[in-house]
Amino acid sequence: MIGNVSESWLHKLNTMLRVLNQTLQHAESCAQGVNHMKEEAVEEQETYAYMYILFVMVLFAVTVGSLILGYTQSGKEVDKQNDPYHVYIKNRVSMI
């Protein structure tokens, strides 16, 4: 009877160890899958970071370009005949 009890106990222990081993192997495969998913998420976040930086740089370039273009175009619209400096020079030359 003692031999029969120890055999059933060993059988239960063996079954429990197999189930534990399967659980651990499943946990490792899940951990590898999670790590792979984390790496993909990090790569996706880095892609969004590059896109954000590129967007900000383009927005800055367009803003600065429009300011420079607006400033240079506004200089052509000023009538130099009404400019006080040119009026002074014109009057000064006519006096001589």
C-alpha cells in the first residue's frame, strides 16, 4: 500500500511539474512576443518623432521664408520720392 501511495504521489508530482513547465514555456513565448511588440511600438514612436520634427522644421522654414519674402517685397513698394532722406537730398542738390 505504501508503494501504491508513493507511485500516485510521484505521478501527481510528475503531472504537476509538466504543467508547470508548459506554463513557464508559454510565459517565455509570451514575453518574447511582448518584447517584439514593444520594439515595434518604439520604432513606431520614433517614426512619429521624426515626422513631428520634420513637420516643425518645415513649418519654421515656411514662416521664415514668408517673412523674408514679405520684407523684401515691401521694400519695392515704398515710394522713394516721398522718403524724407531723398527729399532732403533732392532739395540740397537743387540748392547747389
